Amino acid sequence: MKKTVLPMALLFSVVFIVSCSPFFQDWRQQTNRQGTSTEKLLSNEKDEPFFPLLPDENKAPVNVLLIGSDQRENEPARADVLMVAQYTPQSSVMKVVSIMRDTYVNIPGYHKSKINHAYSWGGEELLAETIRENFNIDVQHSIKVDFNHFINVMDLVFPNGVEVTITEPMIKHWKWSKDSGRQQLKGEEILQYVRFRGDIESDFGRVERQQEIMALAEKSLKDQMESGEGITTAISLMREGFKNVETSTPISEVIKYGLSFMMNPLQKVNTLRIPIEGSFTDLSTVHAGLVLDMDETKNQEAIEHFLKSVE
């Protein structure tokens, strides 16, 4: 799989910034000088624009799967973060469905187990198939982020760190020399913050912190853009992404996303956690350990309502 672009949490904000930058403008002028029109590069095989510049209510949403992978030496890859981000052309809202890694689902070709086992057993292809079968979400693209490189991205997005609320259990677990309450975290500390699950909130708290950092990253990029520093940060993020992030999305399509975002910038990111509150029970299984046994119908209905709602 080709390495390119950025983590999903930053992809949409960054390609928008880059597409508005002199870097993108220089690329567009160069292609025109070489006799290749920008319009042609931003069209599909049927000579239709990938994303229309004018509103088109019939254009289908794009679903992108983000996989946060913690792959250690000589061990199968694990998916600690599972998100599906949906972007609809001409919409100012992006929707993100976060799926708990211990959610008990049917895995095609295998027995019922935790959803993150689908990634260990069959990679992003089996994971996308599992999401489609259990949640009726068709994934068009996937992006895998190795947590070892997440730190470099956080240093670029939050050059002065990011202020969040930390707790005593968190401090004790990570052996931080900090007091509980609002504190500034940097680099590896941010990774530790989003991965912590050593309190009564367990994975539920971790998902909330992942969504919190995603929202703060978007705000930080916007603030840097307004201060004049955004272009430098965006190009640095692109370089980091090319080195360390794997995606199924060709660079030509990323440029198309960028053009669409330039014309229709995002104003809001809405999130939904699966399984939803009140739709699951803790279940101890022989082959998968403790899992979240969800009400499949309730969660499918919640996802359908979330993705179809207009906000």
C-alpha cells in the first residue's frame, strides 16, 4: 500500500490549507504550462469532476476509514483507533463515527469477535468488510497511522503543546511530574493522553480524548493559518505524512479533496461513538475475552440517523 498524506484526524484540515497555499497554486500553474489542464487532472475516467464546484445534491458522500495501529516487533498489527469519517461535497460539516475496539461483531469468514481482531486477521480490507456488514457503512478509502509517528505530527500541529485536563490515575500510570487539572502536554505526552484507559472510563474515556484532540488539532491549524504560520505547518505535515502514513487514496484524489475543501471549507466536525449509550452489555467470552455485546439494530439505526441528519 502506498504511503502518502496524513492521519485522518488532520487530513481534511491540512489538504484544505495546502490547496489554498502558494504551494498548490505553483503546482497548478506548472501543470498548465506543461499543457495539462487542472480540470483534466481533477476529473475521473468519465471526464466528470471528482467533486463538483457547484452544489450537487446527488453526489455521494465519501467514507474514509482511519486505523490507529500499534504494531510491535514480531506481533500482529493491532487497531487501537477505529474511526470512519464521512465527507459530503458541498457540506460544511464532517461526520466521524468512532467504533470501540472491543465491540463484538460478526467478522466475515471468521467467528464473532472484537472488531479490532478483523484488522489483525485480514488488514484494512477485512476491517472495511466487517464495518460494512455490521454497520452498513461502505468505506471508499482507508488511512493507517502508526502511533510511533503520531508524536512527530503532534509536535507540528501543537508546537507549544496543547492544554487538556489530566487526572491522578493518568499521572500515576505515565509517571508524569505534573499536577492534576489543566496542563500543557507535548508530543509523546499527547499520545499517552489519548491512549490512556487505566481508570473507570476505560476505552470510553479514550475515545472521548481521541475526539477531543482531533477537534483541538483542527482549531490549532485554523489559528496558525490566521496568524500566517499555517502554510509552513501544512507543508511540514505533508512531508511527515509522506514518510509515515499509509493510505489507499492516490495523491491525485487527495488534490481533488483539497480543491473541494478550498471551495467549501469545513465549519464543524460532528462525532458519534459506537456502541451508543444504553445499547450494549459487558460480556465475557472464551475466545475473545471481555467484549461489548451490542444491540446491532439500535446501533445501525443510530448510525443511519447520524449520517443522514442535516446540521
